[in-house]
Amino acid sequence: MSSIDLSQYEAEVAAAEAEVTRIRAANAELAEEHRGDRAHGAHEILRRGAASLAAARDRLEAARVALKLAETTGSPHGLLAREGFVLGSVAVAIPAGTTSGERVRLIEEALAAELTGAARDVGVVLAAPAERYTRERPGRDAEGRTVLDVCGHVEGDVLMPAISRNAKNARRS
């Protein structure tokens, strides 16, 4: 394991926790303001608040996984198998202008072996190709690679993708 400064990851976890707390408080205020209000606009405001809280929780979970990976492997990327889930991230060099078929092949090359090993660690098999377990993060890492969050959950003896099709398509549009 290489020497890595964990303070950056701890700060990211603390910032994500603070963001979740802030959004929860703001949502509680909004819910109190609109209690009993059946107008469509009130419903939309509450729906957006719930969506922002879900996104903040996703960022918090990603920050916690990155910290745990940094502690165990010395890298913010990799997979962590625990409690019926496989979580983590992978960085893949995907050149501009890459076709969708080539993109899937690059992701498969970078992720398939590690994801299969993580599934084996929790005693299950994969239900889909490795690319189906990923969701692209906005932007690129310091080396210009595309960073993909990886998430799967155990159902019976199979590891199912825990990334919705809508979540995947939201980044591509």
C-alpha cells in the first residue's frame, strides 16, 4: 500500500455529511411551510428537495467508500464488497469521439475482472455485463480519465446492478 494523505478523504466525508444535514434541515422547513398545501407547485418543491437529498446521500456514500478504499488500498478507486453490496469506483481512459461500443469494451476491460472478484467475495455471480453496474461522474480526474461509480446489490445468489437506467441516461443527454 502506498503512502496516501487521508485528510483529503476525511474532509470530503465531513463536507458531504454537512451537506446532507443542511439539506435535511432545509427540506424540513419546506415541508413545514407546505404542510397541507395540495398545490402542484408545493409538490414540485418538495420533490426537488427530496431529489437533492438523495443526490447528497449518494455523494456521502461515495466519499465514505473512497475513504475506506484509500485506507485499505491506498487508492480512491477500487471496489468494496460489504453487507450485500459492492460499491466503489473505477477510472477509465476514454478518448474523445469513442463510439458507444468501444466505450463499453473499455469499461469491461477495466472493470470486469475486479467486479467478478468482488461478487465472488460476497458469494454471488454477476447478473449483467460490468458496464451495467456503472454511472459516470461529471468531469474527469486529474489524469483526464472518466470516473465511473460502481454499485451492485445482492438479490439471492446474484449481484444486480444498483444503477437505474434513468440515472445512467441523465449524464449522457
